[in-house]
Amino acid sequence: MDELTFEQWKAVVDINLTAVFLCTQQAFRLMKSQSPRGGRIINNGSISAYAPRPFSAPYTATSTRSPGLTKSTSLDGRAHDIACGQIDIGNAASDMTQRMTSGVPQADGSMKVEPRMDLKHVANAVVHMASLPLEANIQFMTVMATKMPFVGRG
């Protein structure tokens, strides 16, 4: 924490929070003004909002703000037929999680390999969320590798 620079902090905040806000804002404007109006916004959240990893203060801090933006967008979108939900993804097999195959820091200071799941499961979940009629919404969904240490982290 004490070695984190403000520039590092700001870069993560700009990408993980400000960029999500700007994209949501533009999608909202478009959906509100189109005919027929309405649509669905699906935010990509993170389980780090609920169970942070060591040395992840900027990422975790921005992850905790994502559910608030999702809820606010849902509430503000009701009058315009705009639904908003969030999918929190845990350990989907991708370039971003490749390091988990050789071990990542754990809360107890150890390094452990963490299970990953096929990325197609995330895609299927997003397709399911998107396929619902606008009268229904999945507010929050968590898709994660069954054996990842999310539930028992720490």
C-alpha cells in the first residue's frame, strides 16, 4: 500500500471506474433516445469487490464501486426501459489469468495455483442475461471456477 504511486492508483481508477461510467453514460443516452427506446447494459464486475487479493487496493476499491453504478443505472433506467445488470467473474481461463496456473499470492502470504474455468461459461452467462426480455433483469450474477478459493479466501 505504501509503495503505490498516485499515478498507479489513478490509472486503475480511470480504467476500471471512469471508463465504465463514460461507456454506461453513452449507452444510456443512446437507449433513452432511440425508437423503440430502451435496452440492456451488462457491467463486468469482479469478485474482488467481495474478497480482495493481496496488493490490490486500486483494483479492489474500483470493484466495490461497480455494484453502486449498476444499481444506480438500473434505478435511473426504469423510466426509460433500460435494464442494467452486472456479472462478476472469477478465474475465467484467459491471458489475464494465465499467471494463476503457476501460483498467485494468497491472504496468508503463500503462493497457490488457482483453478480456472473455460471462458465459454462466462460467454454463455452473458448471452443468458442479454436474452431476457426487458421486463426481467438479472441484477447480479457471479460466475466462477467451482474450486477457486473465493468462498474460503483468507
